[in-house]
Amino acid sequence: MKQVLLHCCCAPCSSAIIEWMLANGVRPTLFYCNPNIYPEEEYLIRKNECTMYAVKLGLDIMDEDYDHKAWLEWVRGLENEPERGSRCLMCFKYRLLRAAEKCRELGFDEFTTTLASSRWKSLEQINAAGLWAVEQVGGGICFNGRNWRKGGLQQRRNELLKENGFYNQQYCGCEFSLSEPLGTKMQK
């Protein structure tokens, strides 16, 4: 089985992707790196659910320590940017750089992210961040910029959410995404 590092944002977004990978000869190692999530209690809810799902499937999961202060420093000056603006691109760069570094550390040659499963996120930004991360880390690894929304995966995600009783968050995670009423940011 091919090994891939899968950067995971939450169990609901990860579930259908993991299922697809396992059915297609890919064994993902899950990497939970989401210091953007606020407050820390929300971060822990999402992390614990991802961990329980990985254990249920017999998959390896690792996480990076929660360092919200470092993430805030990374996006400093972009706090008032709208959703899908330059703050989001910088956030993706932060997390995918760490995923690229972890991919290299583990000796894998490929990584991807569940961020590309969300219809609320810009695929262009995610792919740009993933390719940027590869450039920063150097050769030998690649970013799989697959659109994880296609092939029925969005519908399967919703089915798995219900089947597993996953917690389904209502915002991306950062405190700045909470500044707009839910739903309005999604229509942009």
C-alpha cells in the first residue's frame, strides 16, 4: 500500500477521504496540525474526534502541539481580511508547511490535505499553499492537490458524519472567522 501523509482539519472532513484512500490502495498517516483553531477547547474537541476515528480504523495519527500564539503572529496584520482572503492563504501556508516538513521527516514522498474537501475554502489557495510548502522544504516530496469534493465524496462525508455521530463545527476554526455571522461568509 502506498503511504501518504494526510493533513486533517477534522473528522467529518477526513472520513470520506480516508475511506477513499483505503479503498484505493493508499494508507494515510493522519497529521493534525491546526493551531488556527480557537478557542483551545474547540481545538481539543476536533483533535480528539480525529484521534478516535483514526484509532477505530487502525491508522496512525500524530499532531503538532497547539501553538495559537505562533499562528497569530504568522497572520498578524491580516486579522480583518475576509474569509477566502489573504489571511486564509497564510493560514494554509502555515499548516501545509508543517505537513510538508512532517512528510519529509517520515520519509513519505507525498502529502495532501482535507482542507480541499470543504466547499467553503478556495482550492486555488490550498493548492498554492501546498506547492509553496514543497518549495520551502525542497525536493523529494510532492503535494497532491486533489479536489476531494468530487466523486461523491461530499455526499459520503455527510453520510459518515451521521453514521459516526461526528461533531460538526459551524466555522473554520479561527476567531476571525467568527466575526462574520454564520452563513454570510459562506456566500462570498
